Amino acid sequence: MNLSDSKLKLLIAGIGCGLAAACLAYFGNPANMAFCIACFVRDMAGALGLHSAAPVQYARPEIIGLVLGSFVISAVTGEFRSNGGSSPMIRFILGMVIMIGSLIFLGCPLRMVIRMSAGDINAWIALIGFACGVATGCFALKKGFSLGRAYETGTGSGIVLPALMAGVLILLTCTTLLKFSEAGPGSKHAPILISLAGGLVVGVLAQKSRMCFAGGIRDAILMRNFDLLTIIAGLFGVMLIFNIATGRFVLGMNTPGIIAHSDTLWNILGMYAVGFAAVLAGGCPLRQLILAGQGSSDSAVTVLGLFTGAALCHNFGLASSGTAVNAETGEVVAGAVTANGKIACVICIAVCFIIAFTNKRNSKRGAAV
Amino acid sequence: MIEVDARGLSCPEPVMLADQAIKKGEGTVKVLVSEPHQKTNIEKLAKSRGKKATSKAVGSEFEIIIE
């Protein structure tokens, strides 16, 4: 069944993803995260020991489920294509940029939408930066930006990332090798089976619907096509109803405990970097996981960039902190962006500009006709 | 006939290149793509531009004729 050939089907797919997100929130995932790709890849990087930030270490079954869901449905429907070779190392850098920008804002584009549905005004402000980043990427595309062609590879190359994810699932369920947070966001999670099922369901829906948060705005700007925005509207609608119905909707900017900060400029610039890099990479973090699941080694390399970016964020103090209440004094402590994070964000945006305007169609072998 | 070889390119390049070719208004456009979702996107583009699209699989890839 093709979910991407009508707006109604796309809306239903978005509602399905929203229901999965609401279930994951209900069963214990941290505030407004549901299945935030940046947060959960970061947690998984911590579980694997790539960084040592104790509060954010847990091999999230949602991430595993997303990749495996995409892998299984694409294999069943004949859409699995093992390919690669479209500027993989540039995609690796773009993956790092997406993660660094996300952890400065505190969330990937998916979490931005979920935070918007929970009344977080900072997320609405960050949407401006994200849309501007996507628009800048669209400008580069119009000027002839291209990372060149991917070519068919042996099937084994496309299976590596799904196989690695299955391996992490085995380590999570059958061994005690992985790190696991005892406090903080990493300690909050839905039961493993529910998380895995949620990931699998969204993986299947996202693969069939081509769900992409950067792609939604990109297609609206470039082609006046609003199909992908329809899915996001469905997800937003479900999460808005869920948040209001369960008392999670809090309209404000300095709400403690929701893992967010109100440093407006850096919320905008962080998501600007994410939007820009996501368009250059051909999709948001969720879409990269889905494409990696259906055989793209280029997207798998982008996912490895996400993991490396997450490790750098916590090893070098780039990630922002969320507004919280001091347990002893009861005072609200404002979340903040670190000095290192601000420098990294500026570098990330500069790198995006260099990549966007030095990789042209027709300028190298293998570029488009 | 204009031929657009968009095989192996990332989204949205195949659709952008196909759209440019359609806008030239020089009759039939043949588009080659690698991925099933790109085939669907090109078909939707053709429909939105008031054109008729006919697709066929060529090995593991796709050929779409827009006229």
C-alpha cells in the first residue's frame, strides 16, 4: 500500500505516528521527547560508551525499531535498495552538524513539533530558525547544489546498519554491557517492548509515507507541494490533543522540567543549522534513519555522523542545559547554552555554507546531467 | 524528447530536474530514477503540472515518460 499518493493517507500516517508518540510519552518516555531522534541517538551513544554523561545513557529501542521497521517493510515491498557513494564523508559532517544544532536547541525537528504541541513558545521561535535554515538549503539547491550520485552496491553494505541495530538490541536485552542512566532523562523510558513496537510502527509508517520534517518545508518552498506537511500536521494534532487531555500542555517560555531553555537567539541558530544541514543531506534525522534502513549507505554514514556529533556534544560541553528547579532551594534555574556550544554552532553554520556552495551539479564527475 | 538522468540523486533533485525539463515545454520528457519513492514523486509532479506520466521498471530502476 502506498501511503504517499494522497493527502488523506498522509494525514492518517501522521496521526498514526502521533498516536505512537503519545503512547511512548504516556508509558514513561521523558518530557516531550516521545521518540526524539537527536535525544535518543545521543542516549544510545552514551549507552555504547561514546560519551560519559551519566544522565543520558540508554540504548533506546525506538531508534532500533525505526531502522528495523524501515528495513523489514522495504524488504517485504521490494523497495530495499543497497546503494551508496554520494559524497559519504560530507554526509558524515552534515550528520554531526544536525546533532550539534539539535543539542544546542535541545531536540530534533520532531521534538520541536512535539514541544510546540505542548505549548513551549521556545519551540515556536526555533521553528523560525529551522524554516530559515531549510530556505537557505533550498536556495543552494536552486543554485545547483548536489552531493552527486549514489550507485548500487552489494546487498551487504545496505544491511550493515540494520544488523548493527539488531546487535545493540541483543546487547540491551541479553547482556549488562551497555551503560544505563540511574537518574536524568536516560533513566526515564517506556518498557522495552512498547518502545520497540513504537519504533517499528513509526518506522513502517515513515518509510511508506516518506515522512520528513525538513522535506515538508522544503517541498512547500521549492514546489508549492504541501504533502509532507500534511503528515506533520497529523502528528502535531494528535500530540496537541494528548498534551491538553493529560495536563501536559503548559504555555510558556521558562517552564522547568521540560528539558528546554529560553535562550532565543541560540534556539533559532541551533535549528537554523539543523534545517540547513538536513536539506543538504536530503532529509531530517528521522528520514536519515529510515533511508538507512531501506539500504542507503550514505544515510547510514549520516547516522554515524549523528552518533559522533552526540559524543562530541557531551565530551566537549556543547550541549545546552534545560531549565530546572533546584531540589533543595526550590529556585528555578534557567537552562543555558554553553560558550563552547555557541562557538560550535557558528562553526556548524559556516560549514553548511561551505558545503552548500562548493558542491555543484556539473562541477564534478558523477554530478547530475 | 528531453531526457533527465536523475538516477542516484538525493531528494529533491530528481523532482527539481524533471520540473525544469517540463517547464521548457519541448514535448515529451523521459526521467530516469533509482528509487520507488522518486518514481511516485515524479508521477505526482507530472499530475500537478497537468501532464500524463507512464512509468515502467528497468531492472532495479525506473523510467517515467511525461507527455
